[in-house]
Amino acid sequence: MTVTFGETIVLVTAVMSNRPRAEDIDFLPLTVDYEERMYSVGKIPGSFFRREGRPGQDGILASRLTDRSIRPLFPKGLHNDIQITMTILSSDMENPPEVLGMVGASAAIAISQIPFNGPVASCRIAYIDGEYVVHPTYEQSKESTLSMVVSSSRDSILMVEAGANEVSEEVILEAIGKAQEANTATIDMIEDLKRQVGKPKLEVEYDQAGADAIIAKIKEIVGSRWSDLLARNPGMYEMDEGEHEISALVTEALKDDYSKNAIGDGFKAVFREAVRSRILQEHVRSDGRAMDQVRPISCDTGVLPRTHGTGLFTRGETQVLSIVTVGSLSLKQTIDSVGPDNTRRFMHHYNFPSYSTGEARRAMSPGRREIGHGALAERAILPVLPSEDDFPYAIRIVSECLSSNGSTSMGSVCGSSLSLMDAGIPIKAPVAGIAMGLITGDDGEYAILSDIQGLEDFLGDMDFKVAGTDAGVNALQMDVKTTHLTQAILKEALEQARQGRLHIMGKMNEAISEVRGQMSEHAPKMIRMKIEVSKIGALIGPGGRVIRAIIEETGTSINVEDDGSVTIGGVDATML
């Protein structure tokens, strides 16, 4: 099917395999592909082969938005391969296509035979001069202080992704409410389409009674072992060892009567219940913390001698080292996409090596998760950076996750802020981030958790990341696995996140409270001047001979813009 808005057209298809790829598969193999076709904007691809290759960052982020919106709505027990493909057929460079793809994915699944507890709808909402604008253009989003994508069903919020410029929690809450209203109208359209052309849904076979019987047997075998382990308030490694011992005991007792998958699913259910019930009934988390307690924090800067700036941020068993590098504006990233932006001055790259979680696996290029986390931190930092006129540098930050037990993305926000201040880059304010969680019960009871660790993310009902300054929120990401999230709970979570963010920022300020007075001696120095436009040709010379000769002789970089602005950069100040 196609979705059209203005002159932007997106083709969306949904396909499911006839059977699972293997009998022992225990997860949903969902793939979402976002295909940017350069013919949609009348361009020939700039690659060597002049054809589209692997998706760029914008395409991967659009795929993740769709995946996170629809994945929670597939029924338990569905293990067939599902592929959603969104192809940009036409782009008017005004209306972003990613939200159209998200709506099309929900509609395509809704009218197909694929089992789905939807539909879900999505929209982007912007906050401009005190007004909320649904489905803003690229230009409106750029002018706004809040640009947010919200996915929701008729009754509940499922996914939120936002970039902002120090907006208040009240603005965020109101924006989510207005986005949900807009999504309800889209859901009405999808349901009307389903009534007209929808196919009967396939049935998913899931033996609930059998699953309950296995759970009962596992509880009998485990006895008090879970409660005994949790009573010790174990750290990450002690918890892993304890879980492995109990799992081995259960597997040995049941391996002759049940399949590996059935035992594994039952074990996870018992484990989940033990951790969640302790939080709800005793108000104590698995590591012994209170609901709003943040793990111990330590911060350091200037830890690497030759880099332009470094920040080392440690929170509990999560540790991130962020390194900033500045360079000539000629080093801006060139973007080949269907959107209006073709360069990026600030880049944040997030690396998550296997050793950070104590695993041994082959090192690969960054995956979708790494790119998504890097982009989230990039959005959080971008509003506090100086303008290109005030600071004529390209800026790259690399965040290396050295150890992980939850919320490395927010750790990279904190590490990036520390590294920028250490580098002497005049940011407007420090930025900190925190990850929030939610545990809900059957009787309306709930617990909001500050600074969640990996276990609480895995077993909880919400992963809610909030980053910003002491003045407001800069970036937000939320994924929800429950239908019990109300506006009241969301308001409480935002306030608890604000308090946690300010606590973390206080710890960061103890390490470095002001931007360093000068940049590293190893960083390039930049000089900006302006010449008459008529003199640009003389500076460049025939075939670029003059400017190349200057660059080779002085070892500097020279960038000349169409308006006569000239930026000269180099490490050796005498050559400038």
C-alpha cells in the first residue's frame, strides 16, 4: 500500500513466512527496512557505483522508529519471519517520509493475515512559539523547540522519540496528549480500511495451560532460591552466577519432560515474577536500592593526553569514556539522503563492544542499536553547542562503552558533556541523562524506578530515557510494554527523572564545573576572515593551484564559502 502527504509518497509492504525458520526458535524475527530511493528527489546517488547501498543513519533511525512502534503488538507465540519494507517513491523535501512509513506499516499489517494486536498510529508534533503543530514540515521542525514522534494505540502510548531545546516537562506532557488525539483519527482511517479490504487473521497456537503448568513446576523446584538470592542485593555478576545456577537446576530436573524452549520461557516467567513482586510488595530493587535512588557516580576528565578532550563517566557498573575531536569545517559529514540536509557539523558515535558485558563475540561494524543510541545522545548535546559562526569547527565525539549494566546511552550523554567542557568548547550548559523504568501490577499498583540497570530494563514495563540541562529537556526516548501507562504516571516519571538528572549533574559539576579557558594544545586553531566575493577566484587560482600551494606550504586547512567567508585552521599557530 502507499501513504501520501503533500507530494511525499511511501510504499509499504508487509510479508510473513508460512512457518518459523526453525522449531526451537523462541523470538519474533521481525525485520523493518527503510529504503531511500534517490530518484524520489530527482538525484543520482553520489556513491562510486551510482546506486543506493546500505541505509544511512537517517534510514536506520526511521527503521527503528517503526520497529519499536509495532513489535510489542505481535501476539505471544508468533515466531514466523516478518518483513516490513518502506520504500520512498517521492519526496517533496518538505514533508518527512518516516512517519508516513510508520503509519503505512501499521495499515499494511492490519489488512494482512499477519496476527497483530493493533492498529497503531504515529505522528510528529512540534512546539513552535507556544503552539503545537501536528505533522510539521522539515522547516517547522527546525524552527521548533520540540520535535517529537509519538506512536500510540487507541488506549495507550507505545513509543516516544523527541529532540528539544530545554523544554519543560509540562510541554512534553501536553505534546504527547495532543499527539495521541491526532493518532486516534489515523487509527479510525486504518480500521475503516481494514473493514473494506482486510483479510482474516491467522491463528497463533500458544498453549497457555501448558505454560502455566511448567511455571508451577519450576516454582516448586526453585523454592526459596530466588528470594534468598535477591535478599543479598546482588550486583550484576553475582546475579548472573546465581541465575545460571538456578537455571541449571531447573533444566536438569525438567529436561526429560519438556523442550528447551518451554523450560526457558517458564524460567523467565518465574524469574520475572520474583524480581517484580519484590519491587511492588517490598519496595526494594534487586540491588537493594530505593525506587528513586541513583547508583554511585564518579566522573573524571583529561584522562587521555593526546586527545582534544575526554570525559570518563561511571555510574554503578556502567562506565563510558567519551572523546571529543575538533577539526576543519571541511570535515563535516556529507549526507546522501532524501531530506533537505546534506551536511552534519556535529557527530556523535557510540560504540558498544562485547567486552562491556563480559561476552566474547566477533567485532562488527555498528549495528542499528549503536546508531540509535548515538543519535539519541547527539540530539541531547546539539542544543548546547556554540553556533558555527561563534565556533567554526566540525565536532566529533566517540563514546566507548567500557562496562555496561544499563543505560550506556545516558552515560554517553554525561561523558560527552564532560569531554566538551574538558576540550574548552564553549557549550551553553552541561547536559546529563537518566534512564527511568516502570513496574506495574494487576491491581493498579506501580513503581517508577530511577537509573535502571540492565535487569530492570529487561523485566520492566518501560524504558524511558530523559536528557537535558538544569533548565529543561533536550532529548527523550520512551518504549512501553504495558497498556497501564497513564498521564498521571508519566507526569510522575518525568518529575522523578528531573530530580535524578539534577542529582547526576551535581556529581558531574564536582569534576568540572566550567568550560576550560583554552583548548588543548593538540587541537587545531581556527581563524575566520572575509574577503570580497570577486577575490575568491584569485585565492583559489586556476584549477585550485593557488589554494593547494598555500595548504601544502603551511600545513593548514582553508575553507572558502560562496559569500567570501574564509576559515583557516591548523595546529601550528605560527603557520596561521
